[in-house]
Amino acid sequence: MDELNRAKNGKQFRRKFLKTFLDLHRVTLPIWGSLVLLVVLLGVVFSFVEKIRVFEGIYFSFITALTIGFGDISPSTRLGMILSVFIGIIGMVATGIIVALAIQAVRISYESVHGKDLTITGEPENKGTEERNS
């Protein structure tokens, strides 16, 4: 019976996590849209600075922002190098947002399914027990 409850809770948790993650993502959609637009625009600027095709500049921009960095295109001018750094920083911000959303979704989902707080150390704590005895 314990295995059945665990499987049921796991399924509930996954559903709640996905719904919560998508709901939180909708809230940050304007930020995401701005970051993607900025990556595209910097890719276009990069293509003119480095004298490559626009598609290649946008491709480079996304590969850099996603921190993949194949190395098939690299900046050869100082301005191109500076643009690459900004594109990389945008990628780190985007990754940070995704990680923060996932952590928040895990916390909310855990509390919803299990009825307990999820502390930073990962040990469950009963809701409403803010006071701790020493």
C-alpha cells in the first residue's frame, strides 16, 4: 500500500510541478521575450561587425547565449569580443531565471502534494512550525 501511495504522490507531484513551472514561466514571459529579442539584435549587430551573414550572426548569438560555444564562429574584432561577452551574460541571466523558476515550482509542488514545507536543506518540516525549540 505504501508503494501505491508513493507512486500516486509522485504522479501528483510531476503534474503539479509542470503546471506550476508553466504558470511561473508565463509571469516571466515579458522578460524572456526581451532577452530573446536582445540576443537576436546583438546577433545582427555581431554579423555586421564581424562581416558575416546575418543568419550566422544570430546563430553565433544563440550558441553563445546558450553557453554551447561550438567554436565554428568566433569574434575577430574587439567590438565583436565585447558583444560576445554581453551575449554570454544574457545567457547566464536566462539560465538563472529558469533555475529559479524550477526551484520555486519544486517548493510549491512539494508543499501542495505533501502538506509540508520544503526547507533549504531538503528536510521536510511540518507547516506552521515556525518556532523551533532549542
